[in-house]
Amino acid sequence: GGYVWDAETFAVTLMDVVPNNALAATLFALVGIQQIAINSSRLTFDTIRKLAQIPNLESLVLNHAALTDNEAAFIASLVPELILVNE
């Protein structure tokens, strides 16, 4: 995992680890975060929903998300950009 924090961007990347709900929950309190890219294979829908609702989040990248089409559509309605990948 890692992060980018400079004058223009604040992003967290957890694509190379497999966080659980407890670890992902530590991100809920972030302020000013613009993008989260996370391996979501072990995250519940509720945790993913809470990530998408972080104030001012611009982009949520979910790797290996176990979401139904309806769940993915709902998450997409919460964040300006939702990207689903399986890498």
C-alpha cells in the first residue's frame, strides 16, 4: 500500500495488499482525499459504501470487487468516478 500527497493530489493505494473491513475503516476519517484504489475482495458492501461516501472523494478504484450489478450501480451513484478492475 501507499499514498500520494502533494499540492494537487491526495490518493491512497491499497491494490497490492488485501485489506479487511477493519483496515479499510481507517480510511473513513481521511479529509481531503481525492482517490482511493483498493483491493476490495475481502470488503463488505457496507464498507465499500462508506468508502464511496467519504466527503469530496473524486474517484474510487475497486480491484476484485464482489458486487452485484445493483450494488455497483448504487456505489457509482455515490462517487463521481467508480472504476472496477480485476488485475
